[in-house]
Amino acid sequence: MQHRKENVMVISFEEKDRAAIESKGMMIIEFKCRIYNTNKSITELWKMLQEATTKVAKALDVFIEKFFEVADSVKLIVEQICEAWNYPTSSRYHIVKVLSKCTGINISSVWEATWKIKRWIVRSRY
């Protein structure tokens, strides 16, 4: 028969510590149990804090992603206004405009589709 070894906390006190604990009206075994339970509580609290931090980080990533998508949509509107008033537009807008004319897809749909690869599009020669 195999015996499982559990994590056992061994705490020893000196005589002056024992006297100080008992002067507060608490037995040594009761004090040790409170220390042990506090350790478990801190461990559980640490795990909960890590989970909460992970969830907040994921929510922040989603928020930032949506913010950049909205900013990109605003940039499309600015590019369209610039083109309407004959101001210079970005290389990306020129490629998006050509793609929307060739495929017949709405220009905003092509703009959204090229959002992830805009650095490559801007650096490419059209």
C-alpha cells in the first residue's frame, strides 16, 4: 500500500513567541491553523488576480482592435473627402479604389479587407 505525502507545513516557535501568542488568548495550534489557512487564501487570491488580469488584458486587446478599426474607417472618409477636393491621397486609397472598380465591390468593403495588410499595400508600387 502506498502512502501519499501531502504538503505539510511545520512551524516551530520559541518559548517567547509561545508566551506572546498565548497572552493574546490563542492556543499555538489555533495560531498555526490560521497561518496555514491564510497561506491557502493568499494562493487562491493570487490565482483569481491572475485570471482577472488575463480577462482585462483580453478585453483591452479587443477594445484597442475595435478602436483602430473605427479610426481606419474615419481615415477612409478623410481619403474620400481629399479625393473629392483634389488633394493628394494615400497609396493605399489608390489601390483600394482600383480594386473596388475592378471587382465591383463597395469601396468601404475593400478598405476594410485591406486593413490588416495596409503596410504592404502602402509600400508596394502600383
